[in-house]
Amino acid sequence: MSVRRIGLTGGIASGKSAVAELLRAKGAVIVDADVLAREVVEPGTPGLAAIVDRFGRGVLLPDGRLDRARLGQLVFSDADARADLNAIVHPAVRRRAAEVESDAPAGSVVVHAIPLLVETGQAASFDLVVVVDVDPTIQVDRLRARNGLSRADAEARLAAQASREERLRAAHVVIDNSGNRDALEAQVDELWRRLNRPFRRS
């Protein structure tokens, strides 16, 4: 039996990581695009070299690592710069994700946690797409608390992603993360039961 491929996505600060960790605890193999995106731009990688070529050495920290905060400031306010960065990072992340998935045992539930799944047109490549959904006002509040951003900066980061409606149109399963932890866990429990039943894509 081949692996069951699940795409997990949601807007920034929606709670994708929390859902991924709950699924990991149940036995899913998690392929986290955010983690891989850091791996492919470590010092010495072709990814980091390409970023420096495009954006200059000003996006590096003194120790030679990528200054993600500085790069974020550049790309979240400039759609062309963001597209250039995505063209560097996304192919490298997809190659690494394929390697991780290929190592998963037969029959595994492999969950690809991809923040920009909808934006990058990957929905059709998964057996099931799970969207973690939350009201945008809650996203802004969480993002400001988590990253110390101004309201304007937080709203700009939301605007740089697909709209809530676009993500929901791509979903086979929606997890509402506007409630408490118990409510989230109950929905993940139901999802896990579904993933372990004989598969039929809806």
C-alpha cells in the first residue's frame, strides 16, 4: 500500500503547526514546509547563495545565516520580490519534501504542512486537503502577539496570502481553530479516524 498524501494548510497564525503536531502524535509522518524552507537556505546551500545574489548581503546576519526578519520586511511589501524569493525557495522545498516522503513506510499517512499550498497551486496533488480556518481578526491578534508586529504589518502579511475564501474552496476538510484546545483536539481526532478508514476522495 502506498502512502496517503494529505495537504495541510491555513493562513498565517491559524494554527497549522498545532494541528500538525497533534497528527504527528497520532502517528502521521509530518513534512513541514516551514522547517524545510529553513533547511534549504542554511549557510553553504545553493538556496542561500541564490537569495544573496538576488537581494544582496544585507539579508545576512553577521554569522552568515539568513536574516529572516530583514528578508521578510523586503518581500512582504513587494510582490515582485516575493515572487523572486518563492522561485528560489519553493522548488528546493518540494525536492526535499519528496525525499522525506519517499522515506515514509508503506501505508503511512503523510501530512505535508504547506502554508502556501493554495497559492502555489498544489491542492490537486494531494489525496485530501485540510484547511485550518480562523477568522482573520483572530489571525491578526495572534500574529501581533507572536511576532510583535504592528497591526498594519500583520494585516500586510495576511494580504500577501490567499484569501480565506480561496483556501476554503480548496478544502476537503475544514478544521475550525477559533475555539479552545479541547475543540481543536476533538476535530483532529475525527480527522484521524477519517484518514484511517478506507479512502474515498470527496
